[in-house]
Amino acid sequence: QVQLVESGGGLVQPGGSLRLSCARSGRIFSINTMGWYRQAPGKQRELVATITTSGSTNYADSVKGRFTISRDNAKNTLYLQMTSLKPEDTAVYYCNYKVRLYSDIYRWADYWGQGTQVTVSS
């Protein structure tokens, strides 16, 4: 099984920065994409950023130029560097991996972390 554990959330003032981490454990056959999503109260979960194993990135328009997704393959860790934070960035942030396991190499499966709260407020 794959386990994802996020950390790095917290309370920050507008204009501040945070770095989220997502540590992965468990053996996988291959990775398709890794990403960060967020869900604000009363809203649907939305994509924030994704990165492929080749390093191609994709960002939501609302975070372009402010957030940077990256990964450290040696540490099996995904990051989201967030700068110039705004109150509207307040949400629970989830990491996501789309992977294939050795137990079923023909099926892509989504795995999610438990989420980490980010609150931007003065």
C-alpha cells in the first residue's frame, strides 16, 4: 500500500510563505503524476499544481507565479512552495499520487494524503 503524509501547514499572514511536504512510503511500480489539491470550506476540491516524473508542471491560474511544485526522488517527497499567500488560499491541502502498484501493474490508482490546513489571515 501507498501512504502519503503531508506536513508544513499552519497559520500565516497575507503575503507570507509556507512550504508543504508530502512524504511517500510503500513500494510502487511506476508514477504517472504527483500533485497538490485544496479544498476550502463549502467548496469542491480543486487542483493546485501537478508534476510528472519528467518534471513537467501544471498550475491553477490562481497560483501561477506564486506557488512552485517540486519533488525529491531520493527522499520520496513532494513539495509545494507557497509565496505571496492570500486569504483566498486558505484551505486544506492534499497531496495526490497517481501510481501503479506491483500487485496490479495494469491499473492506475489514486492515493491521497490526510490533508494539512493552511490558514492565511492577519
